Amino acid sequence: MLSGNSPWDRWVHDRDSAAVSDAVRRGGQLFEGKARCTACHVGSVFSDAPFDLYHKHRRRDGPAGARPGSVNVTKRDGDRGAFKTPILRNVAETAPYMHDGRLKTLEAAG
């Protein structure tokens, strides 16, 4: 799936202020600022997954490590509960959401 000329790309890379709405610009500021999304969702695909980085995180419904995560792939017990950062490029086309697919819509993930 190719999407390198999305409205977001035109706004960020080409400085085309007409490419996105005010709401998208506000969301972009939140994404890059207070929400700290860019701590993990970086680069052209908005993920550090291509670098084979795994992250542990606490879920609201249980402690980190409650789910196997990447331990089944890496066979390292220290990777229990660790997951790769999901790619956000074309996110609206990639349901279900979250590492375990528990959210069926993008609206539920937001």
C-alpha cells in the first residue's frame, strides 16, 4: 500500500498549509507534543518497529507482562509483555487495533 503523498505528508514535508484541516494540525501538535506519541511512533511509517525495538507498557486492565508479547518470538523471558510499536501509516485500513486486536474500530482506539 503506497501513501507517500497523503495530506499529512504534503503538510509536513511540503509545508502545504491547505492540505489538512485545523483539527489535523491540532492533532499533529498533540501527537508531537504533550501526548508524546513520537517517543515510539517515528519516521515515515510512524513506528520504531523496523528497528526491532520492543516496549513494555502498563495496560489499564492489568500489569505489564500479563500477556506474552514478544517472548514467543525472541524466546527471551525479559521480552514477556513487550510489543513492537504498531505502524500508524494507513492506520484507518488496518483494523483491529491494539497489540491484541481487542478494539474493532479506530474510534474505539482513540
